[in-house]
Amino acid sequence: MTATRNETGPRLADLARQDVPVAAWCRDCGHHRVLPVASLLSRMDGRTAVVAVARRLRCSSCNGRAIETRPHYAGLGVVAGHRWHGD
């Protein structure tokens, strides 16, 4: 998958250079996981926008496709607008 013009924000290659993983969460069931960028780069182009990664994922808990992804900057806490279930 390559990036399209309307997908803004950091790309997987940007996160790989910074050693920053990707946080993914399911809007249906609240399941969440932090994904290493290296594993995503083995399946996706480095130019892929982090927000576009969600379209390629499925929840391993409920099998849902309502996934959101953001860079997981350690120490910043919960991503704005999203609360990890159980936290």
C-alpha cells in the first residue's frame, strides 16, 4: 500500500528512524496493542501513513475492522481522545 495525498502525518519510515512503535486499538471492543514498526514494514511500504495502517489490520480479539492507529510515543500517556479500556 502506498500513501495517498490526503493521508497526512508521520509515515512508517519516520517511526522506524525514531524507533517508535504504532499503537492500535479496536473501536468496537477496546482491545489494544502496541505494534513494532519492523513487523509492519515487513508487510507495508515505509511511505505508508501511520493512520492508513489501520485499514490493513483486524482486531485479534473480536475480529473487527474498526481499528485506529497512532504513533506510540512512550511517556506521553494515552493518545488524545482515546482511553485504553481498563485503564
